[in-house]
Amino acid sequence: MGAERLREIGRELRRLRLAAGLSGVGLASRAGVPQPTVSRVETGRRVSDPDVVARLFGALELEPAEAERLAELVRAAYEETAARRVDAGVSFRPGVGVEWAQGARVVRAFGAVVLPRLLWTSGFATAAESGGEGEVWASLLRDEGRRVVAVVGEAALRTWPGSGECMAGQLAYLVEASAWSHVRFGVVPGGAAPRVPLHGFTVYDQAAVTVETFTRELTLTDADEVASYEAIFAEYERAAVFGAQARALVEKAADDLRDALGSIH
């Protein structure tokens, strides 16, 4: 019941925001909260403090009776879900990464051995048997209103699902995307990793991190956790090469792929 109340709150906030002619960024600015907070509330997720939700509704300058109705709805929802919340800084709900990316101004993605989902082509997603959100991620990468910094290990250029037939198009796509003005694409050359790359991850603004495991998607929103991942990403970014050097590594991987597939056939 509490989860449904949270979704109802999100629907109400989105309806009232649109009726007021405000974007998510506009409402966040008016309420004095980070923009991802608006996205989080509108998609039915908890934030750290119900007073933050009240600030969002308060910024819409509602009639007193409507404001009180919504305040009561928020109080009830947060009371009902409090007992089930083990840790406000950790979530295992699938698909959260896309939601965070849609609301973020800056997305930083690191792939140690496999390319981050943000960089996948539809062919790669299909070969990986994970095509459900492929088009959404592709549209997010192409959105020039968002800054994307993607860093991958050189091994990720040589790791593919299935037969590898998808990789020619995938590597060509990396070269194309690396030239877009809102995308900064780098490759950490083999042997240059500043620390053992245990897994890939994606950071959304300074608000959240997602880590994909074999069994589930882990989302971290604790401020200290996010700051730690920001610092780790910065280490890999400093170790990476960009621009023409990064493209040369991608093109070398493409040449090696053609030789490998040619020898098979």
C-alpha cells in the first residue's frame, strides 16, 4: 500500500508540475533541491526526508486545502514504507539506472571488461540477450542536453557476446559517438589501470551510482558511497586516453576483430 502511495505522490507531482508549466529543472530550482530529486519523487521512489517532497509541492503554490491533502498523503506513504526500508542508501530495484540517467545533467560510465550499457548498440544488446532498454539508453547517449563521460578498459573493446558479429557495428558506433560534442570517450590502455577494476559502474550527477551484478542491479545513493565512486572514476579518467588516441585503440580492436573473424570463417 505504501509503495502505491509513493507512486500516487509521483503522479500528482508530475501532473501539477506540468500544469504549472514547469520543467523538472525549473521545479528543482524553485524548491532548492537537486534535479534528480524531482525525477526520483515522480517515479515513485523514496527520498531521504518527506519534508523534501513537501518543499516540492510547496514550490507549486497550491491552494491551502490541496497542499494539506498532499502533505497528509506524503506523511502516510512515508510512515507505511519506513518499516520496510532497510537502508535508504541502497536499492535493488531493476531498471533504476535508466531513471537516474533521464534526470541527470552529467552521466559518467566506466566499463572495466564490458562496455557500459550507455554505449551499447541494439545489435550488442540483442547478442547479450538484454535488449529491453537498449533504445532508451541509445536516446540518452544522443541527447545533447546531457554531458556524458564514458571511460572503458581496453579489454572492453575486445569482449563481446555471442559470435562477435555485432562488434563491427559496435566499434564503429564508439568512433562515431566519440566525436559528439557532449560526449567525452576515453580508453584506459592495457596495463595502465590505476587499481584493479572489480566491476563497471555509472555515476549520475553527484546523486547516485549503479552497479550491475550477475543477478541484480545495485543502486547506491549514500553520499559517501557516491563520493567514493566519483573519486574512483576520476582515477580511471586520468589514466585514460581520449580523442584521436582513443579512436586509434578502437580502430585497432576493429582490425584485430576482422582478422579473428576472418580466420574463423
